[in-house]
Amino acid sequence: MPGGYGYAAPRNDGLAIASLIVGVLSIVCFFFCLGIVLGPAAAIMGFISRQRISTSGGALSGGTMALIGLILGVGGFVVSVIWFFLYLSGTFSSIGNSTPTP
């Protein structure tokens, strides 16, 4: 007779995985200002996922992925907002157009 069968390992929460992916995208695409939309989405998904994991009684895992997605989402939002205001202020347009005056 084979040995006993153990319990199934807890499965990763899909919302935690989605939060991580969207959080990474918000950081990668900050120069298109997509972090302004993707950042809060990642943060909200990460927050909800962490709540679902804590109330699942051990049936769900992925709390670390959800936390990293939440942090990356907030970071992507902040970097995108800073990038947006620097772009509006003309900081980047004056770098390449400087001409020496005689």
C-alpha cells in the first residue's frame, strides 16, 4: 500500500498574480504616464488579494506577490505623476534645444 497522501498545497490567489503583473507594468510604462492608471489598479488588487488570503484560512497563498504588486503600483503611480509634471514644466524640452549665445 502506498504512503499516505498529503494535503494539497495552497494555491496562489489569481488577484495577487494580476497585482504583481500590473504593478510591474506600471513601473515599466511610467514614461507613457500609464502608471497613473495602472498603479492604483495594482494597489487596489494587491490590497484586496491580501485581505482574501488572510481570510481564506490557509487555502490561498501569494501574500508576498500581492504586497509587491501593491508597492510597485504605488511606486509606478508616483513616478508617473512626477514624470508628467516634469514633462509639462518643459524640463525635458529645454535640454535638447539649448543653443549657445554669442
